Amino acid sequence: MIYFDAAATAPVRREVLEAIGPLYTSDFGNPSSRHSAGEAAARALDYARQTAAQVLGCRPGDIVFTSGGTEADNLAVKGLALAAPQGRHIVSSAVEHPAVLESLAYLARHHGFRITLLPVDADGRVDPADAVAALTHETTLCTVMAANNEVGTVQPITEIAQACRERGIPFHTDAVQAAGWLPLSVDGTGIDAMSVSGHKLGAPKGCGLLYVRGVLPLEPLLHGGGQERGRRSGTENVAGAVAVATALALADRERDAVAERARGLRDYLIGAVLDQVPGAVLTGHRTERLPGHASFCFPGTSGEAVLLEAERAGVLCSSGSACAAGSDEPSPVLTAMGVDREAAQSAVRLSFGPSVRENEVTMAARALVTGVRRVRELQLNTPS
């Protein structure tokens, strides 16, 4: 099987496994314990914090290790809003990950926050002018994702973040999909908080981090022993912290070469599908998109049926966000982009990692083209 669902999760990297192995066996201590085993674990945790901070261009103390991207998003959105709730107004976008949108809904339901969701254009991009116009003296927080998980569109977050900084408004970005593909250094960007997930980068599931600028107050979600400088209580997952930091550093070191190669393969894949499938529609921006991401709608077909045909041909891909698996509703991201309900049900996403081979991209394109043709033939031959 050829795996083209890297936006959902990636395989664990060998270097990460080698880095965390001893933390499950010989160096398994609690980093809060005052003995040699605990001190060894504490040193590993410090290494992870320093490594992540170097990639993100921040201070080690600005890193909070979490259980993944969802917790990082929840901690950023709820934590920043509740710690300084003046105005109780939050600006975000209509195409955010559910971890952000559901956090916003919680704040609206239980804490009286007013939410402004910015519209996007047909490519899924937020207009920075719309973001600036939505900011008021009552705005508590602005949160806009760096790149979309479903359609791959990259957002102009630096421009929005700098506008927020000029107005003294904290800015958070969900960088779960951007990590490994786009520069993540927050230095000089105006970004105050950033969420990262380990399992998109080659770390195990269940680990992630949140960068939050140290001067900002942050209300914790978890209360207890005061770990992570009181921002995230609970015995630290040392292996998880080392895993996400190691994967992040490896991805950042390889990023330029990997992204350039991936863009060429992505563009070949997009061109092959659009040229050979009548009526195929690319979703997301053609160029301002993640290097390893291609997504389409095939009006007149079922996206799930196309996925089954692709899998029969040996290619694993998806119909959109794995976080919305099992839902019969059309993608809110696609509907926000103006895609009609029927076309949205035909969505297919192909996302690959840095180790993809050229022949695999060729095979994926062929499988998708053939799969759409077979689904359409079956529909034509099925009595109504």
C-alpha cells in the first residue's frame, strides 16, 4: 500500500524512536523526583524544551508540552481568553480546526464571549483586511491557522499577527499542518502562541506543544502539581516531549530541500488529475498551499466511493479531515469556501510526507484518475 494520508498522521521516525527508547527503560524517572533517576529525566525534559525553542525562535520557558495539537489549541484559546477576558471578543476564521472552533463555542456558551468568524475566499484564504477590520478595542484574542488541514491553503498569518501586535491583541496560530513544511520561527512575526502536534512530524501520537509568549497570562486547563511552570499540571510525558522536539528539529533541518522537492511532486499530481479527470476541481489555493498536499472535488461522484477504488489500487488517501471521520455532513471548510453540498461530498485529499518517491506520486495520480472513472461508470450503469 502507498500511504497518501500524511495530513492525518505520519509514521514514527527511526531517529525519534532511538531518542525516546531509553526514556521508557533506563531513564524512566519522574522529572520532579529529587534523585538521580529523576534528575536524568529532568535533563531530558530540559533538552526537549531547548531543542523546540531553538526551532521556534523563542525562550525555552515559553514552551508548554501537551498531549497533542488539540490540547495545545484548547490551552491557547481558552487559556489566553480566560486569563485576560477584557472585552470578551475573539476573532477567528470559518475554516479553523474543530479544536479551535469548539473551544470558541465553549467560550461563547459558558463565558459570554462574542465570536467573529472571518470569511474566506474560494481558495480558502482569509483577507488580512477583513481581519484588521474585525479587530476592536474589545478584542481579547485573534486566532487563525497557519495552513488548512483539508485543503492545504496557507494563510497570511504574519500580516494578521503584526496587525494584532500593533493593537496589543494576542495572536495564536494552529501550526499543526504547517510544521515541517513552513518556517515556524516566531521571532519578529507578531505571533504570541503557536500549536504543534508531534504525530504529524514523525513522533508518536499523544504528544505536542504550545509556544506562548512568556509575558502573557495563561489560565491552565489542568490544575494540580504545577508542572510546566503552572500552565499544565500533571507528571510530564518526558518521552513525548523529547519525541516532538526531536521530530520538530529534524523536520526543520530538512525543510528547505524537502519542501522544494515536494512542491514539484505536488504540482505534477495536481496537473495529472486536472488534465485527466473531466470536471475535477482543485480545492484550496493552487500555489499558496502546503507542499505535500493536493485536494479535489469530483462533482457527480461519491468521495468515499473514489477512496475505495483508490485503495483497491493500492493507494491510501482520505476524504478530508480525520478529525471529522464518521460525519455525514459536508465539510464546513468546503462550504465556507462556497462549494455546494453535493460537490463537497465528493472531496478527496492526498497528502504525502518527505520520503515519498516519484513513482508513488505517479501511481497515486493513476489510481485516482482510474477510480473516478470507475465510480462514474458504475453510476451511469446503475438503474435509477
